[in-house]
Amino acid sequence: MTAQTALQLALGFALGGLIVGLWHGGKRKQAVVLTRLRRRQPIPELQLREWISSAPQGWLVLDGANRIEIINHRAESLLVRESSLAPQLHHLNDLEPSAELLHLLELCRNTGLAQRGEWSIGRADLSVRVMPGERGWLALQIEGSNPLKLQLQQQEQWVSDVAHELKTPITALRLVSESLSLKAEGRQAVLVERLEKELARLQKLVGDLLDLSRLDNTLASPSRRPATLDPRDVIDQTWSTLQELALPRGIQLRVEPKNDQARQVCVEPARLHQALFNLIENALRFSPDGSSIELTIEERNRWCLIAVRDHGPGLSETDLDRMFERFYRGDPSRARGPRNGSGLGLAIVRQIALSQGGLVRARNHPEGGAVLELFLPRA
């Protein structure tokens, strides 16, 4: 790959982001025209370098051996303490990359999917988006921390602290409500039953928040070797719990392939059970009565892909953008089953995937319904 090709790769990602923005703004026709122009007319290398050099974000382009092909002025200001050292940069190792960044690069090359993460340089935490190219080439878009991000981090920490404080009094209140239910009669019994349901829902919400807090502080580590197991064993256990909700609605679970083909994945069993429970429960919520949930297991290079498909109304553009955010709940009219979740289930799945060295993504199936895909390392 030549330097010009690398430049075109980097600019292609930038233009791709512009196209997506136009698409979301309802300007599909202009996006198509822009794509055609980019394909028909090669952009001069000098012009590409000028655009990348003046970009407000930091840009770093690496070849398959992590040699630095392109680094713009913004990236230099974020990554290099002294400007005089910039000409001496030839390899990523010259920038002393963190273990988290190296993991993102490996994950991006192995999956062929863009990754997001952080790059710690001294006391600064930089936001990094890693995008794959051909033959192992990568483009890194780098941005400094901003006040909004710091505010969100403080908010998450505050929510975690509150969840810890609420755990004990909620447990005490549930014990009191259970004691009252033994003596309550008539109208009081109805009120106590409602109280127990709300306390149970609040306890689950607090439990989910504590789970997210623990997962936020758990990074995938090559030195930590999780268990090797067949995901279908965990799927059977998970479905036995959710079957009580599915049977009254006539919903079945279909798993492919059957047990005659071995599938092995490296993951903590409890975390896989939690992720599958949330994925299948989400599919149940949007599945029409009498339909089926299809769960497929595939091997893709060094990854095991577990895909859960429902036959519901599919995902809107907003859902695709935000469904893994905390407390996000889609359009209520799209749900076919009870909506008693906390809005944290899929956020927990995302954090579990990251903590196990994988990822999760969502898409609409060409024949209808939504597909949620969980990538985990193979054994």
C-alpha cells in the first residue's frame, strides 16, 4: 500500500462520516452523489495531505507492522510532549502505546470492525477511534478529553456510589414487606403486593448498576485465561429460565448448529450466562406471539459469533445508534412483550463483551427483525 493509498484510506473514513451525517439528516441523494464523485475522481495526494494536516482531530495512519505512515499536527500536539521529537517518530512503539490501545488495534485487525477506546498518555486520557484498512493498515482518529466527557464520567461514578448506598436499605425494606404480606388482608394485601413488586424492580435496577460499575473497571487481559466451554450449554441453562415467559406467548428458541458440531469459546461462564440472558430477554420483548427466536453460533477466524435474531419490527436509526447506551429504551410501540426492564440490559452486554475481549453490535435482518451479534474469542 502506497502513501497515497493510505491518505485516501484516512480521508475515506472522514468522508464516510460525512456521508453518514448527511444520511441521518435526510439527504440520502447528496450522500450517493458524494460517494460516486469520490469513486470516479482520484484525489491528488497533496490535497489529501493538506486536508488531513488541517483536520481538527488528530490522525495517525499505521501500516501492518505498526509503522507510522501519516501523523498530522493535531496528533503530534496530543501525543508528543516536545515538537522537536516529532520527526523522530517512525513506529508506534516510539509513542509508548498503552496495553489498552494495543488490544484495540489487534481487535480491529482481527474483526475488520472499527473500535473505540482510550489511550492514556501521561496524565491525559485521549479518545481513540481505530478503523481498519486493507492488509492490516489502520487509521486512528484521536481526540483529547473534553468537559462533557469528564462530566459523564463523574455522573457514572455518582450513580455507582448511589447504587452502593441503596443496596442495604432496599434489602431491609424487602424483608419488611415480606413480613407485612403475611398479615395483610383485603386492600392492604393488594398494596403490599404492589410494594413488593416495585421493591423487586428497584433491587434489580440497583443490581444492574452495580454490575455495570464492576464491568467498567474490568478490562480484557491476555494474562487472565477464562474458561473454555461450549456456549450451547449455557444457552440451555438460560432458556430454561426464560421459557416461563416464552411459553404463554408460543415463542420458541431455535439454536443452530445442533450439538453434533463442536463450538468452543473462551469466556467466564457466569458472564456469558448474563449476556445471553439479556440478549434473549430483549428478543422476547420484541417478538410477536407464536414466532421464534433464532440463535446461531459461527466461527469466524479467531472469533466465535453468537447471533440472536427476533422476528419483530426491527430497529430504527435511533435504536441502532443508541441501543447500547445506559437507560436507553426504544419506542414502546415497537415492543410486543412486557416492558419492565431497566434499560441497562444491553449496556451490560456491551461491557461484558469488552471485559472478555470481544464486542457486540446490532443490525436489521434483510428479511425482517433485529439481529444482535456477540463476538467472543474462540478457544
